[in-house]
Amino acid sequence: MTIKTSRMQRLRGPLFVNGILALLVLVWMIPTIGLFVSSFRERFELQTSGWWTIFPHREWVNVATIDPREQGLDATGLMEVEGVTATFEELREGVESPSGKRIQWVGNRRIGRIEVQERQWAVNWSFTLGNYKQVLQGKDFEYRHADGTVEVIPGDDFSSALFNSIAVAIPSTVIPILIAAFAAYGFAWMKFPGRRILFILVVALLVIPLQIALVPILSDYAKLKLNGTFLAIWLAHTGFGLPLATYLLFNYISTLPRETLESAFIDGASHFTVFLKLILPLSVPALASFAIFQFLWVWNDYLVALIFLGGNPNFEVVTMRLAGIVGDRGQDWHLLTSAAFVTMLLPLAVFFSLQRYFVRGLLAGSVKG
Amino acid sequence: MHYMEMEQHEERALSAGIRVLTFVFRIALAIAIPIIAFLVLYAGFLFLRAGNAPKWLITVVAIVWGVGGVAALYWIFNWIIEMLPKQWTGRLQPFVFIGPAMAILTWYLAVPTVRTLAISLFDRDGLAGGNFVGLSNYLAVFTDRLMREAFRNNIFMWILIATPLTVVFGLLVAILADRSRFERVAKSLIFMPMAISFVGASVIWNFIYEVKPAGSAQIGLLNAIAVGLGSKPIAWAAHTAISPWNNLFLVIIVVWLQAGFAMVLFSAALKGIPEEILEAARVDGATEVQAFFKIMIPYIMGTIITVTTTIIIFTLKIFDVVWVMTGGQFGTGVIATQFYRQSFIARNAGYGSAIAIVLLIAVIPVMIYNLRQFRQQEAF
């Protein structure tokens, strides 16, 4: 008896745990899945039906069309159609007949028609790559409406924004790591006056929110004519990422075995050689952890890019371009969904392939203060 | 013999000559290489700033120039230093290693803090010809209606609601995943939003909150559900009738984004609890709930504090989500959006700087606590 209940518990436990976990994961995934599915749907369908209609569902499907004039129906009074008696206004809303059909007036009072609809199983399965094409291209995009008119929409040129983002993100990741690694080595293995005070300063700067620095740096850049250049934003990201990078790399480098380094010095190696040939290779795990963090941070950054690259449409990064579409054409969901997915593609790939390092970095405190 | 001596003499003179020559040559190199490097780097800078080459070329040049340039500068300066007498090398080398970091930190963080503090005491033109106004910007910060609204949102909506929600969700998932066979997959998927930009997340959630006029098909998930339940379509985040609770629709986004972060830290902490302690408690007849509150929670308290303070710091500075979703309108403004509006749209440098300083002062105590907690745990 007791054995049985404990086995029952053992079975019910995981079922309960896995059930709740699956539910949470599903809730967490739904927003992203909705975006992903929608990015492949046709513009018109996207605007008139929810993305979940790609799953089998029941909806009203037109089975017969009646011309009210042929039937001699008078739209100003009561009309009798398919066993339903209703006014024009009621028919506009759709009236359900006793046989389970829906009678609906489509169009205006004078030249409209009456549709007899039945509830049927349906799936909205028409997918396209056109949204992505339009978002990635810089060319104008022609959109042909059902009535034959042609609408010209400028392409969003995300491919050039992607290049800009790469040109911003890679140096903005490597430069601070390089500078921080040199500094961390210096703090950990060199003797010089003021070492402690300088290091305390670095740690103290961890508390400064980057907002503090924006206005003064912007005015410096204006004087140096640096606004809207890659160098400007690299240096800004370097400055804002440096306290954390130095702090984390110092924590790592200072714990490396002292004997390894001392034997190298005895062999006559200089600090520079030791740093290059010994410390950097040994620090790869820490460097990788921080690199992923900084890369994702820079790639996903909006504020810093907005301020230091904002004046130069030529160098707009993906987040700026996406926010631009949100502002200008917030209803064009076929563009927004595909554009959002384009911006997410690279960080998601980095995230899933290097998750181990990412988690290690998190545990080491790689969170921007 | 004599001849040999002469030859030796000559040789010595020759080697001295070579030494002088190499010395001159070295000095020349030491001057020439930095100059050449500088010219090359400057040419690269001009090329990039012009930006009229094909996009892929600009990208490649930018990466090579940016990364290579920094590496080259280090190499050159170190090379020059190492040519000096040994004593001087030892003295100057630390500056090559630490100097660049300190220079950038000074330029980008230390000095701007002092400058922002100074600007905050002046009116809208700041230090560039503005008038000294004392503390009146700060007075405005604490009395302005929009700023009061921002403080309310930051403290009430973001620190008191969003932060505990994130922590609780993170902990819940961590505990569930710890007992599940699907731990890795589940954690990965909950963690995934961390890789998504705030702008991207805003698009995702805007789509969920999308509102269409009553009568037409709702394409936003939330309104489809609401209408299905017989409600009118609602413009969730922009719905001022329920203000300030419309902020909760922004809070949901951040919980969605950050719960994964909390989960990862909690998950690692839970794995650190010795199995024997839990086993002993169970043997003594403790229920799972008791074991959770009496053993697990106290054991991971340090992590809970670290996660909480980190999220508080994050929510104090929250900007992107609010800015892209509502622009800080409909009663959803926060300190950072007010700062942006005043500094870069209203161009009121003094007032904007005062807001930034207030933000700094709000962050400092939490950050110090966070750092101290971190050191105690010796996480790294």
C-alpha cells in the first residue's frame, strides 16, 4: 500500500512539475512564435486575421451569394432571406438562421449583395517571403491591391542596417575587451604607485548610469566633429562597458597561477610577451563570456546609437531602423514582424550557440550597472 | 701583433659607429612609425566618415581599422617603451597597460559626471552661456507633475511590482526546471528573450496588444481574447482610463525579458544546496513546502538579494521599452524617458542634467549594496 502511494507520488510529481513548466514555457514562447509566424503571412491576411488562424479553426465561409435586386428585396424595410426576416441594419451585422447559417449583407444599401455563410473548418495557410524581401531591400516595393491599384512603398533597406550593426558591434565588443584586458593585467601583475586608488576608481565608476555621460560626450563629439561616425559609437560603448570589463577580467586574471608567470619572467619574457602569449590564451573563458555579453548589449542597444549615430541616416543600426518603422508605419505589421525578426536573428544565433559562456558570464556578474 | 691591435681598434670604432647608427635609426623609427600609424588611422577614419564606398567594404574596413588600430597602438607604444633603458621600461610600462583604460574612463565617465553636475546648476543652455540658477532645477525635478509621475512609475510600478514579479517567476521556473527532465530545453526557452533587443521586444508585445476598431477582426492576441470574452477592444498600454494600471502592460514585457536572467542565477544557486541537507530534512518529516521556505530560501538568500538589486538598478534606468511602446505618454513616463525628453527633445540641458544626477543618486546606494553582496559571495 505504502509502496503504491509513493510510486503514485513519484509519477504524479514529475507530471505536475512538467505540466506547469510546459505551460510556462508555452506562455513565454507565444509572443515570439506569433511574431515569427506573422512575419511570413501576406500583408492583407495579417491585417484581417490573427496569426493563430493558421491553426485549424471554425470560421464563417461564404457558400452562396444572393443578389437582393433579383430577389426583389427592399432594403428599406424588412427582408426575408433563407428563413430569416430582418432589416438592412441587422443584416449588415449578420443574422444567424435557424438552420445554423449566417446571412450577411455585404456592401452598401443600394448595390450590396447578401452572403449565405456556413461555419466550416479552415486554416489560413498562405505564406510568403515577400515581407522579408521588402524589409531587406533598399528599392521601392510595389504592392498590387485586389482592385488593381498599385501602391509604392519604399523598401526599408535593413541589409545596409545589418552591415552597420556589424560594423558597430564587433569593434565595440573587441576594443573594450582588449583595453580592459591590458588594464586588468596591469592591475593584477604590475607594481606602480597609485595602483589601489586607480582600481577603486574603476570599481566606483561601475555605479555611473550611462545617461549621465550622454550630454557632455555629445558636446565633446560636436567639437571634434565625431558625431555620426563609427569611431564615436565604438568609443562610447568602450567607455560605458569598460568598468565592468576591467572589473571582471581583473577578477579572473588575478587568480591565474603565479608560478606560470614567474617562470616566464625568469626566462626573460617581457610583460607584453607574457600578456600576449600566456595571459590572453589562459583568459579565453572570461574573455568569451564578456564578449558575448557586450556583443548582445551593443547589438540590442538603442539609446547610445540613437544619440551618437542619430544624425547620420547612412549609419543607422538595426534597432534604430526598427524603431523608425514603429514610429512611421506602426500598422504595417507585415514589415514590423519581419523587420523585428531580422534584428533578432544574429543575437539569437549567438545566444543559442554560445549559451554556456553566456550563462557563465551572468554568474560572474556580467550585468551592466 | 701591432697590426692585430689596429684591427681591433678599428673594429671597436666600427661597432661604436654601428651602435650610434642603430640608435639614430631606432629613434627615427620610434618617431616615424607612430606618425605613419597615425596617418594610416586618420586616412581610415576619413574613409569611414565619408561612408560612400559599398556597404560591405565599409564594414570590413571598419572592423579591421577599429580592432587593428587599437591593437597597433598598444603594440607601438609598448615597442617604444621597451627600447628605453630597462629602468625606464619598468617605470613606464604600467602606463601603457593601464593608461588607455584610465583615459577613456576619465573622458567617458568620471569627467562627464562632474560636468553633468555642473550643468545641472545652470539653465537650459548649460555651461555654454547659460545662467547659474542654483538648485532650482532640482526643485523642479521634485515638483514637476511629469517628474512626479515618473517617480511614481519608477518606484511603484517598476521597483515594487516589476522587480518582485521577475524574481518570483525566475525562482518558480528555476525550481520547476530543477525537478524536470526537460531542464535544459525549458531553461533555454525561458532565457531566450534575454537575447532580444528592447526595441524588438516592444514590437513583439505591441503586436500582442494591437487594437482594431470594434466589429473588425482583432489581430492582437490579447484583444482577440478580450473580445471573445465579450469585452470591447482595449488599447492596453495606451488605455488611460485605467491609469496608472496601464503601466502593468509595460511591466509584463520586462518580466518576460528579465525572468530568464533571474532564473539562471537561481538555478545555479539551487544546485549549490547540498543534497544531504534537503534529504535530512525530508527524513525528519519536513514537507516540500517547509523544505522550500526553511532551507532553500535561506540558503539562496544571497542570490535573491543580488538578483533583486540588479533588477532594481535595471528598472531604475529603464528607457527603451517605455520609449518605444508609449513614448512615455499616457501616464507611463519614467525618469529615463523624462531625462531623454528634456535633454534631447526640449534641449533643456540644465533640467535634463538635474534629472540624470537624481538618477545617479538613486542608483548609487543600490549599486553599492549589490557590489558588496557580490563580493561576499565571491562569485568570481
